[in-house]
Amino acid sequence: MSVSTLIHAPLPLAHWLADAAVDALIDEADLSPKPALVDRRGTGAHHDLHLGLMHASALALWPLLQGNGGGRTGPGRSRPAAARSARRIGREGERAMLATTGGVNTHRGAIWALACWSPPVRSASQAKTPVQSPRAPDASP
């Protein structure tokens, strides 16, 4: 199978959404200039962070975002059950981030925002809905 075939292969919706979330975290880290924040120009006021650590942290969240962490969720869950699931996902995300970064907070706010989004993603994953990526292959060198 060629790389081109893999790039254009339909993905389960949960995988596509996890890819989009990780891409967004990496794009935000790369956005420059951001005075006093980590960007392509440097570490800003954060002496414990650097761009590579931000990228590694974002990539470490992919399995959790696409549905390989926490318990199963599904349609019709009560709000308390969804909140428990989001809390579990958030805690797992924090553990993955801190393990990857050696205890440095790189994406705690994003993890908790995405934890609220993750249960519906898992439901979509269980439905195994394939999605064709809207992106064209990256032609940059």
C-alpha cells in the first residue's frame, strides 16, 4: 500500500477528529509571534517549556482523544454519567501530558475542554463512521 493510498483512506470519525484536535494544538504552539508565550521564536516567559515539548504533549493526547482511554460512552447517557466520563478523560489526559513532559503543564486547559468533547467522539467511534479527510496532501517540502 502506498503512502498516497494511506493519506486518502477513509478514517473513522473519531480518528479524524482526534487528528484535527492534535493538529490544532500543534498549530497553536507554532503560531508566532506570541509575546511571552512559547512559539517558534522561543520560550517566552516559560523557562520550563519549549516548542518540542508542546508538540510532544499534543501528540501524547491523540489516543485519548480518539477514544482509547476511559470507559465506554454511548447515546442516551445521563448528564451525571457524561460528567463522570469527562472527569475521567480529563484526569487521564493530565496523566498522559505530565508523563510526556516530565511534570510540565503544557495543555491542561485544552485537555479539560477536549474532555467534554471526547464522549461524543467515542460514540461516533463506536458507530465506525468513516470520514474522507478534507485536506489535500501537504505539498510542502
